[in-house]
Amino acid sequence: MLTRDEQQILQALQGDIPLHSRPFAALGKRLNLSEDTVIRIIQELADRGIIRKIGAILRHRQAGFKQNAMVVWSVPESRMEITGKILASFPEVSHCYERTPSFEGKYNLFTMVHLKYPDIANQVREMAQAADLDDYQILVSETEYKKSSMVYFT
């Protein structure tokens, strides 16, 4: 059973989160809740397994990016955290996350790379050198499909 505040927050999170330096304060203002209350309720919902993640949707073509790819990396478990930090530090990377189970039994770290110039192979090679990795695959996006959030509460 969800409380009214929980339902309101879940409804709000289905859409766009305010583009603001303190998005949960802005969201709270809209819902007549404090920023601390919004954050606490989101954390409680996550702890209960109702929310698994909050993610961004990048409309890369509208943002001016010419090339976009998912890069899958094979990373030793002992180096996962540091490698993730290295790859995520590149400004071209919008998403960087560990994948369990791994793809094809070995690719366990995924990054989304967006470029305003069409040279994905060289950019990924630079990233691989920085992270000391040599086993990866570049999956170039050729078509942009529907990008929208799931709607669970109306």
C-alpha cells in the first residue's frame, strides 16, 4: 500500500524531473512537500524495492550529437569501481553502469558515448587506453527510437 505522498512522488518521477540545481526541492514545492521529505520518501521507496533507479533520457539528436554508441567493456571485478570512475569521467559519457549478468558472459560494464563529431572509434580507443582495457565492443546507434518514461500511475 502506498501513501498519498508516495503516489504523488511516483507520479511526478514518471515524467520530467525539474531542470534545476535542486530538482527535489522544486518537485517538493510543486507537491507541497519539503525537499528533505521528497528525498526521504524516494529513499524509502528504493529501500522497499518499489524504485530500482532514476535515470536520464538523453534525446541526443536534439542535443546536437552526431554519433551515439553503447560501448560494452570486459572489466575484471577487482577493477570495476576504478574503471567505472575513469570511463564516467569522460564528458562524452552520459551513462556508465555495471551489468549483471554480463553480456555474452564477459561484458560487464556499459557506457553510453555521445559525440558531436563522427569519430566514435578514436574516442573509444582513447577511453580504453585511459582505463587500460582492450576487450570491448562498440554498438553504434543507427536509429533513434521512442524515448519516453514508463507510466505506472495516472
